[in-house]
Amino acid sequence: MAGRNKSSVEDNESPMPVNNEVNTTGKQECASCSKKIKDRYLLKALDLYWHEDCLKCACCDCRLGEVGSTLFTRANLILCKRDYLRLFGTTGYCPACSLSS
């Protein structure tokens, strides 16, 4: 799952871009599965490279490259906009405890 990759994900309250790029070298390693990306297209997000199937929302498992061009990070999770707003609202604070995570 994308939210459980080996690299640390920094919290960011604003949307982060997801860029679809043409894989010209085939030397990039996927941040999620650690395998070489041999597909024609790859995603670049959070300054890391991802297979199109590997960059997913940690909550709903949707493919982030298909649902838009942004993602959100919070509490070491990679989230789609819908789940970020559902979990943290527009304030960025947890609705259950009112603390920033």
C-alpha cells in the first residue's frame, strides 16, 4: 500500500502534485514496491517515482493517478482529497480529538 512505503512521508496540508511522466530510462525504482519501473509511464509524487498501480490512497486504495493530479499527506499516510477531507476536514485537525496529527 502506498501509505506504507519504506520512505518517510512528510505531512503537508496543501495538495501535492502527481505528475505523469514518460519513462525514458527505465532506471527509476518504485517508492512503494522497490522494483524497477519498466512501464512506459510512471508517476512522480513527493519527489519519488511510482508505478501507476502502486501510488494509492492509504484509506480507499484508489489509484491516485486516475482520480486527479493531487494527493495529500498526513500522519505518514498518502491520501486522496476525499479521504483527507473526511479524516482531517478543512482545518487539518483530527475531528475526534481536535489535535493536529
